[in-house]
Amino acid sequence: MARPNDTSARPAKQSPKKRPRRKRDPERTREAILEAAREILAQDGKEGLSVLQVAQLAGVNRGTAYQHFQTREQLLEAEGALPEVVVACVGGGSNAIGMFAAFLDDADVRLVGVEAADAASLGTGRAGVLHGARSSILADEDGQIADAHSISAGLDYPGVGPEHAWLRDTGRATYLPCTDDEALEAFARLSRTEGIVPALESAHALAVVETLDADYVAVCLSGRGDKDLAEALAALAAG
Ligand SMILES: Cc1ncc(COP(=O)(O)O)c(C=O)c1O
């Protein structure tokens, strides 16, 4: 009889089958994503459209869908031209890179990332390693991670994806800071003037738009502000 720890009695463990790697084909991927978006739009209308559903239907991951989907195509269709500036807030960086990716080769389109002023890994950080990636991070000279702060939880992070550090260093993208107060002001303004309550993260991106010397700007409204209402209203009331 096999003893409990006698591994020879157990069936050999199958190593997981590796899925064959798909060949990179950006054109086909793009077509598949747009096709999926059209199909969902036709079937469920605008309300049914989400990046997740498009990604699932197209058989790509969500980041890929996000990069290809929406902004660039829709702006070209609606305005017949690309925007002068694309603006997105930057926490860990995936939101902004998703927005920027489609425009990277459009040299005339300025890319502006907005960081929380006290969590500005790109604006005030130094080269270092956080969570296994070498990038621009908030740390002291020994590499000890420094505290970050932001009124928006999503931007309150002392590191950033390395691609942003590269975009900063090559000059392809610019990164600007935004304070809590400036973000709150933008949060209140958009809610009042458009009836759209932006996430506090997105309000950072909105806040810098006025400071840009441009008429045609695409801002990434990365999320809704319902989740932030209690905190924002308390902060606004406190003045
Ligand atoms: C609504 C919203 N927008 C933007 C961000 C920032 O995204 P990222 O961390 O990808 O830069 C977050 C992060 O949690 C978020 O919740």
C-alpha cells in the first residue's frame, strides 16, 4: 500500500499546456476590436458598450482594447482631425498609457499626463525600483519608498509604469502636477456646468486643461465621481 507521502503513487502532474503564442498583427487586432464594438453597439446600443465586453468579444485583453478603441477613431470621425493635446491622469500609469498609445506616432499631438502634486513619481521622483520595475519613483537616496498623498485614491501611488518614464525622458509626453484643491475645483466645475460628476482622478486631468494653450483637447474622463461624492463634498464644504 502506498504511504501518504509516497509521491510515486500519485499520477504524474501534468505541466499546464502552453497556449500557442498568437502572432502580433496590430491591423487585424484593431479590426477585430472595432468589429466587436460595432456589433455590441448595433445589438445593445451605447448603454451596452463597455471596454470589457468589446475585449471579450474581440478575444483580446482589456488593455489592448482600451488602447485601440474609442478616442482616436471617434475624434477623427467626429471632428475630421486629431486633437492638439491628449490629457490623462497618471496614477500607476495604465489609464494614461491606454489613452496615449494610439497617438504615439502622431507627432503633432501633444501628450500630457497629470499627476497628483504630492504623488508625482514622474515630476519629482528619481530612478529606482518599485514592485519589480525600474522606473521613476518617489524614494529617498537609499531607495526607501517615500510617502505619496492624493485626495484621489487612484493617484496616491509612489511609482509609475516605466513606459511613462521613457515618454518623459524622450520628450514625447509631458507630465504636470495638480493639487487636491485644483482637482476639487475641476470636480465641482464639471458637475455644475455639464452635469457630469467626474472621478477625482479624472478631475486632475480636467484641471490642467485651462492652462494649456490649445483649443481642441481630448481629456480622458477615466471614471465616475459617484464613488468620490462623500469625500469631495466634505472637502469642498471645509473650503
Ligand atoms: C477612476 C480612475 N481614473 C484613473 C486612475 C489612475 O489609473 P492608473 O493607476 O492606471 O494611472 C484610477 C486608478 O485607480 C481610477 O480609479
